[in-house]
Amino acid sequence: RGFPRIQLTGAALLASRREAGRAFTAVLDNVNRLGAGFQAKESFTPGEPVRVSLAFLSQQGEDEKETLAGRVAWVRPWERGFLMGVVWDRSVARAANPRLASYLADTLKDAS
């Protein structure tokens, strides 16, 4: 795996970019520069273009928010609903997603 997954638990809102008003909350489970994994009671169909709003705590314990565009890559049934993978339209970069990029960089630095 070129970009390791980082465990990051936080709240997420997944909204369809195709169907206005179709959105639901999910739990962010893991993330990397190319995508993220979620747990949710609802799901989208693989291939669905989505806008994902993430809320998480920084390494310093501060509330952070980021919004990214992506596509649902896969969906699997799970005992409490669904597990979903979303692939970002553009990889996470400091210019576009400074808070998430910083979290990923800091976490990987601490792990090495």
C-alpha cells in the first residue's frame, strides 16, 4: 500500500453530488491521502459521487473540519449497517486540505 491507512475516528456527513438532499451521517474509521473508510446505517451505491464533510480532533486535541469530494468505491453489509470505502477525487494535499494533510503527516511522523 503506497499510502498507509491511519486510524482516525470522527463524525462524517456523506452527501450525494448527484441527488440533492440525499445525505446521511457516518463514523469515520480510517483515512489516507487517497480515501477513507466509514461505518453507517445507510449506504450509497458504488460509483456514487459524494461530498464528505469530516469532523475530527487534531494531534493537539483541537476540533478540525475538512470537506472532500470523492466516489464510493465499495460497500459491504455489516452487523450495524454498512462499511463503505470512498476514494477522493484528488489526493489530500496541504493546499486544498491543510488540516487533514497536517494530521496525516504528523501521525505518520510520530509512527516512524
